[in-house]
Amino acid sequence: MTATSGPGISLMAEFVGLGYYTEVPVVIFDVERVGPSTGLPTRTAQGDILKNALLSHGDTKHLMLIPCSTEECFSMAVEAFDLAEEFQTPVFVMSDLDLGMNNWMADGFDYPSKPMARGKVLSAEDLDRLGGFDRYKDVDGDGIGYRTLPGTKHPKAGFLTRGSGHNEQAIYSERPEVYVGNMDRLAHKFETARSRLPKPEIQDAKGAEVGVLAYGTTHWAIVEALDQLRKEQGVTAGYCRVRAFPISLEVFDFIHRHRRVYVVEQNRDAQMLSLLRMEVDAADAGRLRSVLHYNGLPVDARSVTDAIVAQEARN
Amino acid sequence: MATTIMPPPAPKKVNRVGLEQADYKGNKSTLCAGCGHNAISERIIEACFELGVEPYRVAKLSGIGCSSKSPAYFLRASHGFNAVHGRMPSVATGTVLTNRTIMALGVSGDGDTASIGIGQFVHLMRRNLPCVYIIEDNGCYGLTKGQFSATADLGSKLKTGVVNDLPPIDTCALAIQLGATYVARSFSGDKKQLLALLEGALVHRGTAMLDVISPCVSFNDHEGSTKSYSYVKDHDEPLSDVSFIPYFEDITVDYAPGTAAEITLHDGSRLVLKKLRSDYDPHNKAEALRLLTASHDTGNLVTGLFYIDTERPNFIDLLNLVDAPLATLPESRTRPPKSVLDEVMDSLR
């Protein structure tokens, strides 16, 4: 596990790609601050969402958990370790400077209810029973292979982890069908993860035409903005808080249920909106609207409400 | 009926853990024929066989480059990790921290170590992480057609005639100055010296840094190169004759008083340095650095064990880790009970 911010992750992007391709579990906390470059290093943003989702060269994509509170930072840290080991891949926990460095009230953290998950790790006894194993073979149909830990006392335990092309036995290969098979298995593993990640928090409003979609610390401004919209404008909106990437199918259903969905986020380029557009049904893409806040200060309810009201007036 | 009596097959030589030398081999090398790196892989195989190293206890680690491909060519049964360019040290550190019983055997090159990886290299040296760090040093980037690396000597010439006008980084001097505790230089073609130095390095419990001059037959083995086979053979100036005596062999070595130095390593194995210059003390940092500095002026390649310190605590000692490998600790030892979390929460209310 390592904790860093955007620049640290940019610096180590090559390692994250290695982790993805060699399938090494790692948990990375990103306390997002304002970029690009050194940016506003003491100010807050949600500017690393798109970069981390697809970090490193080649076809790569990574699991992300997105907490909105200190309680969720704690529970998602626990979950991130389990997911990293179960899916043998890097997992980002997307905090931000507001959450990571300011004082927050909290109800207290809950003790984990489940034992730690170490995923598919074979012991020397397992290897005796199986007679060996293929590191990158999809035995169970979920895209996840079995691994051994260094130091396992068995002549069949060792393998060479490499960032270069490899076959199911972890041996160097440039064969086209081997490369494609491996890349497709990694994509399948990513799909397996989709339904295993924290679910979105969805608050439906009966018959609402307007939906609001947000994530992370933007949540707190949305809670207040939903009140303002109802009291000041008489608009009752649905709300969906995305808590992970890849994005749950429930989120796409939420978008489909609303005529207009305002994606509120703390960056200039509508990064979550871009991720949604990559996967949303073409027919629903036109429902997505964007509300952006990127001046380095935590987003406030009034800015969100005003932006939604202004855009609603044009509809 | 005639019968032919076949002679019984010659018994295969096995080491003290019951393995043959062939058990320490890897896949067939894809490096150029005659590459010094292949000779180093062979010495690693021999050293591990002779010491009776159990392959499951070894982690082979490397970065990127010709050198870094070589872990596939020895110790097939061991775990290996081919990291990103210049960043084998961080992977080695993680490996040893999560399992302190593992022997980390790192293979890097001069490009991997002395340019992109120099930041990681210096911190590994100063931490004195228990590991072997081999630099397969050919003074050039062999995978990209032989451009000079940062260990190329001043005045050395490329095949194209380009002359190197920047001074080399002496990785041995750097390692000694930073705190590595076993520092040596050798030549891939000197089987006896390299084997003894490797065996000593594998037994040493601290950072053992071996810079092995390993000629690149494709791009840096011509007239005018200072890392060619012929140049190294002509200029090799061994500091001493090195012999390694493992702790499990009861061998006494005869030498006249004052003609050899004997160094006892952590497990009781010994390194015997014969014909060592009478005024040279391998426990003296300043002397080692003086020797290396002087060798740059003469252009001679001094090889041998420059520096050793068997007393300095290594990184694992300093961290005061539990004896059991961290990677295998059960949940009862890695997750504090609910009462601990409750106590922390109560203290914040």
C-alpha cells in the first residue's frame, strides 16, 4: 500500500502498468490535489479520475474506489486490500485534499465484519495435490489465475513475473494468439470485478426528470443542493453517488430513468462524464449534462444549484 | 544367449540439499553467443549448486536490459521478478521485507543501474538491504545498438568512432561510500575469481554489490573500447587470489604468515584473499576509495574484493522485524482486535 497524490502517481505510472499486466496486488491512496503539474498543491480537486482509470501505456484499466467521508476512507481501505488480492491488480482509493487533509466529523469507524481475503494463493500442500499450476491460466472462468508467494517450499512454486508478453505459464511469448488471449482474459477479469465493487448509493425521487450524479466529497454539496432545488425551485431530483470504477450497471440504469442527469465534479474536463460516455448506451448519452467546479476550493451547494438552475432554464 | 552387462551409470553429483547442478539451470539464453552475461549466469548456477542453496528460497530480481533478461536463464525453480527499468531495488526491498528468509539475487546492468536506476541504487546501498546486487557491466546499451552508458570509461571509443568524453560513474566507489558492506569488481571471463566472490556475496548478510565487467560482443568488443575482452584481459589487475570455503567444508588453507587475509562471513564460511597487497585492508573504506581513484588514473582494471564489513546492521536488523516472514503472518497477528479500534475511537470522541 502506498499513499500519494497526483504527481506521485504520474511518476510511478510505469509501475502501475506493470502491476496491471503482471497481476500484482497493490493499494494506492490518491489524495487528489489541483493539477496539472505542481498546480495548486495545497488545494483540492477531483482531477485524477480519468488518468487513474486508464493509467500507463498500452491497454490498461484499473479498479478505483471513491470514498466521500472519513468513514468510507476506512472501510474502503479494508475493501481495497481484499479486492487487490482477489483480483490481483492495482486498486486506487480516490480521496482528495479536502478529505485527506482537513478535519472532518465522523461517527466512528466500524470494525471489519469479514476476514481478510487473500485471493487465489496456492500453498505447497495445494501444489502437492495439483502437481503444479499455470500462473496465468483462467481455471475458474472469472479471468483470475492462481498464484504462489515467493518462498513457498515447493519445486513447482516458482515462476518469473515479467512485464513483457507472457503465456499461461508466465514464460516469454510474442505469439499473437497468446497475447490476445491474455489481454482478453484481463478484460474479462475487469468485468468480473464490476459487480464486486461497492455499489452506488441511489436516492430515487418519484417521477423525477432530473437526476444528479456525483462522487467523492462532492456528495456533501449535493445533499444541500438537492434541498435548495426542492425548496427554491420546486424541483425534486434523483441522486446517484458513484462509489467505484468500473461503474456499476445500476448507474447506467439511473441515467436511463432520468431525462437529464447532471454530473457534478471537481475538475475542468468532466472526467467522470467522459468515463460514463465510454460505456453508456448511445441513446442515453444525450441525457448527460455537466456541472464543473475547479477553482481549488471545495465545491459548495450554491454553485451547484445555480449551475443546474441555469441549465434547466435552457431546456 | 549372449548377455551384455552394462556398466552402472556414473552417480550424478549432488550437493548437500540433494540437487544436481542441472537443477539450478534456467531456460536457454537468448543473448548473443559469447556475451559475458551468459558466463555470469553459469557462475551463478555453479555458486548456488556448490553452496547447496535451496531454489525456493531465492528470488531473482532484475530491471530492464540485456542483463535483466538473464534471470530467466538460471534457477528455473526460483521465483523471479522482471521489474521496470532501473527499479529492481524497490522490488528487491519489498521482497526481502515481506519475507526475510528469502535470498534476493538482483541482476542489473550499467544502463539500468547507473542512469535511470541510480536513485534507487544509492538508497539500496545505504540501507544495506540483505541482497546480492550484480551489475553486468558492459559500458553500453546493448539492446539499443550500443550507445555509451554512464560507466563507459573516459576516452573509450564506440564502433562508430565516437569517443566518450564524460567520466564514468564508479559503482563500486559509490557503493562503498554509501554503505554497502560487500563490494567487489570482477570480470565475466575470470571464472575462479567470480565464483568465489559470488559465493561470498550469497552468504553475506548485507548488501553485496558486484560490478562484473561483462563485454558486449555485438557493440563494445572492438579496438578502442575499454570494456572489450582483449582490453580487460590486458589490464586486469587482481587485488588478490580469492578463495571461498563454505562453512560445511572442513578445509584448512596453508599460507605463510602475512601473505593472506582470511575473512569469516556470517554463517562461518570464509573468504581467503591470497597474495593480497600487504598494505591493503579490505575493512578500510578510505583505503578502498583511494585504490579505486588511483586505478582510474592508471587505466588498469583492479578486480577483487575491495571492501567488506560484517558488523554493520542490515536493513532488516534495523527494522526490528519479527522472525516469521511478514507475508505468512496469520490474520490474528496482522489485524488488531476490535477492542483496539474501539479504544482509538473512544479517545477521539
